[in-house]
Amino acid sequence: MTNKRMTNWTAGDDRMVEDAIRRGATRRDLMKMLMAGGVATMAGGTILGRATAAYASTPVSGGFIKVAGASSSTADTLDPAKASNSTDYSRICSIYNRLTFLDSSGAVQMELAKSVESSDAKTWTVSLKSGVTFHSGKSLTAQDVVYSLNRHLDEAVGSKVNSIAAQMESIRAVDDLTVTIDLASPNADLPIILALHHFMIVADGATDFTKPDGTGAFKVENFEPGVTSILVKNENYFKGNGVHLDGFEFFAIRDEPARVNALMSGDVQVASAVKPQSMRLIDSVDSIVALKNTAGNYTNMNMRLDMSPGDNAAFVEGMKYLINREQIEKSVMRGLAVVANDQPVSPASKYYNADLKPRDFDPERAKSLFEKAGVLGQSIPIVCSDAASSSVDMATVIQQAGSTIGMNLDVQRVPADGYWSNYWLKAPIHFGNINPRPTPDILFSLLYAKTAKWNESQFMNDKFDSMLIEARGLLDEEKRTEIYGEMQTMISNEAGTAIPVWLSGVDAMSSKVKGMQTNPLGGLMGYAFAEHIWLEQ
Amino acid sequence: MTAVTNFIARKSGYNINLVGLCSATVILFWAIVALIAPMITPYPVGEIVDWDYFGPSSSAFWLGSDYLGRDVLSRILMGARFTVGISLGAVTLACFIGVTLGMLAAVIGGLFDQVLSRFLDAFNSIPSKLFGLVVVAAVGSSVPVLILTLTAIYAPGSYRFARALAVNINTMDFVTVARARGEGTLYLIKEEILPNIIGPVLADFGLRFVFIVLLLSGLSFLGLGVLPPNADWGALVKENISGLPFAAPAVIYPSFAIASLTISVNMMIDNLPKKIRDRED
Amino acid sequence: MNTIILRLIAERLGVMLVTLVIVSFTVFAATQLLPGDVAQILLGQAATPEAVAGLREAMGLNEPAIPRYFNWLIGLTQGDFGLSYVTREPIADLIAGRLQNTLRLAAITTLISVPLALSLGILAALYQGTKFDRVVSTATVMIISVPEFMVATLAVLIFAVYLKWLPALSYANEVTSLWQLLKTFAMPVITLTFVIAAQMIRMSRAAVIETLNTPYCEMALLKGASRRRTVLIHALPNALGPIANAVALSLSYLLGGVIIVETIFNYPGIAKLMVDAVATRDLPLVQSCAMIFCFGYLMLIMLADIISILSNPRLRT
């Protein structure tokens, strides 16, 4: 019976239900609403169970759970600067704290900092909360913050956010609980930047991260890179509401069906990054719920504008019309995606330009553009890889559309091993995968500015660059929104990066696990789930 | 059916049994499918034709739809080209090279045997995944490269097994007699050794065929060989494995296809007419 | 033990040392051929030229690769496997626990699969052409025709998800009783037995049958010896060489080839360690793992060769 359901759920149903619950709708209202919307009762029941879960019961203490992540290797690290995937993020989020963090609505909240303030967006003063202690018993001081931030500027550390941290010209302690940060140029987003996972605060002078010392909700009892980690509750945690879980084990099961099976058999209580095709199985079991998070992660097709055939504007435009976004959303992602409009600022952002509509799927228009570019009939290679998630399936969809209009696209699947250093940014047409970033400024500086390290399509536009600098220092939100909106249009029309859909991440868990919510920094509550969730007895 | 086998037996002089004939028919069937696949696929192999996924068998989609909603029948038919073609090519090459060198090593012996054996042992202990990755990085990927890689991975094992068999035969009186007669190395391996080890060698061939069929899917995930939208049968099973809990046709039928081919090859080998299998008198 | 065996062992051990060095160098060279070095891979998407240069400097990777390899080799002669590039921990520590896990799984699988496979194979040869033979032959081919990841996933679905008899994951460090040990290892061992037993069954059957066709066995049969007696007394000793080789090749799979089983059952063994090491370009770790696989493989085939020689008196001269 469930076999005939076409998609598991659509983004529309989901938003509708979640919004309604926030507004205080009753269960009966919701059922009525879903029936009217044509959603089958069974599917509706599941959505309801899942969406109401977070708002229902009150936290209880105790319990130990096992959480299965999606990737792991001997390169696993507890050094925040080097953290590179969801597994690392999940561990460091429970061991350390940041100065600020983003809540489920994307608003900045203070964590270790009492306040982060500036009058000119250039010189920032960070005041720390008092009475925060590390696991070792040492008190948190400004010196720890200075040391932690300065680490990112030392190339020998190998920090992932070296390029973002580079704007911090000087970081110094004013007194025991105050730090001043001078930026090279004004940036109103600093409080959000400090919420990135890599900016976790470590103890002054820390170099050995196999036995880490943090202020976080959990202490490390055991850590074997590429195998497992066991974390136990920090009884002296500084946050008033305390930690609910006694502890948890975090390890990765890289094979997705195996991860789902381990959840189904009860060997783990939370399984992250569930594929769309597993949703039917998860839906069929009452004791398992799923949480969907559309944070702004995307897989995009990059056509380098400085290389043939991307140097021909008609070709690039044609390819954008050749993408059947609805098919990618419905068939490849099974509804676990939102159609996107070829620019990187997600609908969840307050700066999202809603007037910029996604391009229609229009093979005939693409055909005439290809004819104009003179590429029809040529064989054009497109590089994809399992390293960029879902890119192989997306490439196949585009290839198939091409074959209907006589466009010969040669899909080349290359090894995931070494993909980022060997093909990404290099091949004339290739796929990339970009993780959510909290601000348009980070996205644009990283991906579209002339000097951007990851300028995927070699998009060069002086006007764009000057707008970027102008908006960065603006404290006037209205003006800023306007500039960012225009920049999104420029990217969508002129850059060689085709962004078909926003990918949703799904984490599945036992229905006894409560308190999990969505977060703009990614799945598993922006990876900071451990201190928020509890286990119903 | 027995009438048919009797007929063939009378006409050809070969004594054929029913199992052997059925196996041969299945192999022939897949070989023909491999040749004419593009003409008989109901839908383009990469096109998403069903909004449902892991769909059941229906009149529109005889073998259901896969994880994206593509037609499983079309994908299996096209997959036959790669699974049958590449696997047969690779296993034939690997066994030919392995068995020939194995017999040569046994008959010639001495330093030749020592050096060759130690070299192939060393080669065999290099992990095949690493080997595959290096091949892609060094020469890129294409079907001939894939066949040669699979050959390189499986020839040393075939060599070792054939040599072990041949060494035993090489000590037999009839070989010593032939050698005393002054027969050349080529004559020895062709007339004296090969006929005496052909049974196990063929059994080994059949098994190696199965292993290659299965390894093929692993290599295409390394980026070596069969490129999208096409896929070999092992890759079809792998990409649809999430359908296993529902016994989705998308995962069941490719498995059947693999089993039907590999079992047929092995059953045919087991049931080859005595006249071919056995050493001639 | 006669002198020829001792000489062979001495000779082989000598050759083995040379082979180990050659293999480690080949693997080192192969890894060099792959795109990206450890600094680039660790930084992943953040591998900007400056960041890579800084990290390389800090990791001491600016020294050319070849001298680094020889330094590692010299360290090895003193029993020092060196430090992992990635974790900065001694490689001996990284490998020790994983190797133990792998050997434990391999040992249990061997204990179950080898006796099972050889008795089935020899019995099938003994009763060649009977229904028993046909069932065994067909079943073995059917079993290996199913991809390993499907056997493993199906086993998990049936025994862990639906019946809930066995755990879906096989931890090596949680075993406290024999019963628990059996439960934890049941599914990986069954899966691996499926994979390797078939080859041993078919090869031992074929080798015994082939030996039965040799003149002296035919002679024995003509003289009126029973088929059973001929198989056990005359054919089996002569088929031992090829059988030992088939067993050695199958067992060598249990060292480096168990990656699928390790992945699906989340079993921290050495195959996954090697895959990680290749993926992160952790050269000393790759070389060390390769040497361990190579050593295991060479030991197995040396044993097979010794059995061949001992079982065929004519080879002993």
C-alpha cells in the first residue's frame, strides 16, 4: 500500500505543518489541513508524529545512547581547527563551546561570551561569562580565547578556517574576561562568524588534542580515530539547565543501508544522514522518527567561464535551462530538497531574494542557446563523483535531458578519492558540494569574489566585489538586504555555477530520543545535539 | 529435451547432458542480449520514467523501477553488455596467461620458475583497490583498461593454482618418458600437462568468472570502467540495495541475472562432454 | 622434517624479506602516483596553496619523498614503524589493536570454513555424479554468485532487524563471554564463510577428481579397491598440493579483502585502516599495512608450497 506513494513528503507539506504547530494548531486542525492538501493519511500521521515530537514532552535526566554518523577515518580529530566533517563537528560540539552560537531560527545567541559588541564593525569587544570552568578545573579566561582564535592564523596548525580568520588583524586580552578583536576592514557579521564550529574555545597552550580539555557538556572518556568515541556528562557544566544524557557513544557507519539497519535493530538510537530512498523503510516503523533539515547545503554544476565551452555565455545559460529541477527534487531527492535558483543564499536566510525565481526546465530554449553557441553535436564531458553527494544522479538527469535535444553530454564518474584536489575547481565542467554557511558575506567571499579561494566558475566581476565590501561594513540592515539581493541576481545570471536544488538532510532516531530540532548550521541540530536531547525512559 | 540431447549426441559425436545444454542456452541467451541490447530496451537506460521508486512489476515496467524511477528491465538488458563482455574477456585473458605461465614454470623449473613465482606472489599481495586507483590516476578509464586491470588482478591466482597442478603432473612417469623422447617444452605443456589438469583449470576459470563479475561493480565505484548512465549488474544490485527490505524488483532481478549467468557458466563447465574434459587416450 | 624442507623455508624467508621491501616500495610509489598528498587531503576543500604549503612545512613533508621512504625503512630495521602522518601516533599502536581484531575474525572464520569446505569438497568428489554432489556443487556456485554486500545486508535484515537475535554491528571490544563472542561474530563469520568456502569446495572437489583420473588411481580402481579407499589413500595425498594452494588463496582474502564485511558490520579491522591510509595518503601507514598483508600472504603460500612438496614424494628430491 505504501508502495504506491509517490514522494515521501514535499517541502511544502513540511513547512506548512511546522508553521502551523508553531502557531499553536491542534492535532485535529492539522489532520484536516493535511487531508485538504491531499496528503495521504498515513504519510500525514508520520509527519505529525515527527513534527510534534520536539514540542511535546519535558526533559528527563539519565540514559546513554549510541549515535551513528556518516563518515569517519583515521583522520578523525578533536582539534576544532582541523575538524572536517559531521563526525568531527558532533564530537567537538559536545566537548567545547563557542563564543556565540546560532539557534534553530538562525539568530545569534551568546554561549561563552556575555556580549560581542562594536560601534564601527571594525573593532569588536568580547566580554566573557564568569565562572566557566574547563574539564580540568581551570577557569575560562581571555587568554584561552586569544590562544584559540590565534591558532587559526598559524599555517602550521592547518586550520580549515584560515582564510576566514585572516581578517582578524589583532586579538588581544584587555583583562581577565575581555578580548578585543581588530578586523582588517569592517564586518558586521563577526558574531555569526564566531559561531562556526571551528572557532570552539580550547585551553590556552593546548597542542595535544587526543586528550582534549574543553568547557563543553561532555568529557572524553575514550577516543579512537576511525573507530569510536565515548563521551560522558560534565557535572560542572556552566549552563543552568544542565545536561540530560549521562553520556553517549559516537561512531560512524559509512554504509548507509547498514546505518539505517543498525537504527532499525536498536543497535544505535540516532542515525544521521539518511538517504531519501530509505525513508519508506523508516516511515513503516512507528518507533522511529525522522527530522528533516534544509540548511543550505547544495551540490552544484560548475562551468568554468575561462575555459571552453563555459567561456561561451550562451552555453552556460543553455545548461541552466537544461536542468530539470523538479525531477531532481522529486526523483533524485524524493522530495527531500527545495528547488533553487542558481545562487548560494538559501531561503532560510533573511537576505534571500524571493523575487529571483528558479529557471524553468526548457529544453527547446536550451537547444536554441546551444545552437547559438555552436556546441550542439559536440561531445561535452561533465565530471561527477560520489564525493559530491548526488552529483552522479544529477548528471544523469541532465545528460538524459540533453539527449532529447541532440546535446551529447559525456558523464564521467571519477573516484571520490582525491576528488577535491584533482577535479574540483579544475575540470571545465564539474560538480561541487558546498556546506551551509551562515552569512551571504562568507558565501560570496569564499565562492564568488575575484580573489575567492573557491571561485568555482572563475566568476570575475568588479562591481560585484565592490558591492561585497560595501555591504560587509553596513550596519543598516535594509540597505544590506537590498545589496545582497542584487548580488544574488548577478550570480544567478552571470556566474557559471548552476545550483539546481537545496539538499535537505534527514536524521532518523528512535522515538524515545526527544528534543532534537533543526539548525541552520547543519544536521543533528547543527551537530550540537548532545547537550539538548534526552532519552525518554 | 532428452530427444534434443540425443540428437546432438548422434550428430556431433559429443555426449551432452541436459544440465549442460540448459546452461549453454542461458549463456547464449545473455550473449545475444548483450549484442542486441540497444535495440530491445523499452526505455532509454538513463531516463527517469516512473515517478515512483522501487516500483513493483507492472505492464509498463516489467521488472519494476529502480531507486530513481528508471526502468529496471532496460538497465539489466544494457548491463548485460558490460557484465558478459568485460567479465568473459577478462577471465579468458587472466586464465590464459596464468595457466600458460603456470605450466611453463612447472615444466621449465629452475630459476625461471623461482623468479616468476616470486614476482607474481609479490604482485598478488598488492591490494587490488590501491591498484585500481593507481590505474585510474595513471591512464584514465575505459573498457579495455578495465579488462586489463581485472586480468592483472586475477592472473597471478590462476598462475599459482595451475602451477601447483602442473608440478604434480610434471613428476609423472609419462611426462618423464616424453621428456626422455626429446619432446619440446611446447609439446609437453600442450599434449602432456594441459589435458591432465584441464578439469580443475576449468573449475578455476568458472570461479574466477564469478569473482570478476562481482568485483566489476566495486571497480566502477572507484571510477574505473562502466560509466553512467550505464551500469553492470553488480552495480545495479549495489545502487538499489536500499530496496532490499521491501524485496524491490530493482534489487532482486539484477541478482537473478548475475546468478543465472554465473551458475550457468559453472554448470556448463561441470557438465562439459567427457570428450572435451578428459585427457584423450 | 627433511633437509629439502628446511632449505626451502630458509630460502623462502630470504626471498620474503626482499619481497617485503619491494612490495612496500611499490605501494609507496603507487601512492605517490595518486593525486594529492596528505596535506592536501587533510585540508580537503580548504586546501588552498598557502594552507597546503604551511601544513606541509609543519608536518615535515618538504623533504623529498624518496629519502623519507628510506628513513622509514631504516627505522623499520630497528623495529620502528614510524609515526602516522595523520594522527601523529606511533603506527605500531594504530595497527596493533586493528590487527588483533582482523586476526581474531580470520581465525574464527578459518576454524569454521576450512574443515567444512574440505569435507564437503572431498565428499562431493567421492560421490561424484550423485545427487549429493550435484546439490553441493550447485549450492556453492549459487552462494558465491550473490554479492558479498548483499549477503551481509540480508543477514542483518533477517537476524538483527526482524528477528532481533543478533546485533547489527560487531564490536570487538565488548566481548565478555563465549556466548556473546558467538553472537557478535556470527554474522561476519557466516558472510565470510559464504564468500571463501565455495572456492575451497570447488577446487578440492576438482583436484581430487582429476587425481582419480590419473593412471595410478585408475589402476587402483581396476585392481578392485573401493572408490572410497582410492580417494582417501591414493587420490587425496596427491591432490593435497592444489588443495593447499586453493585454501591459501582463499584465506589470504581474510586479511585484506574483508573491507566490505568490516564496513557493513562496523568492525574495526586492518583492511579499513589501510583504505583510510590510502585515502588520507598516510604513506608510512600505507607501507606498514601493505607489508603486513604481504607477509601474511607469503606465509600462507609458503605453507601451501611446503604441503605440496611433502605430499608428493617425487617433489622432495
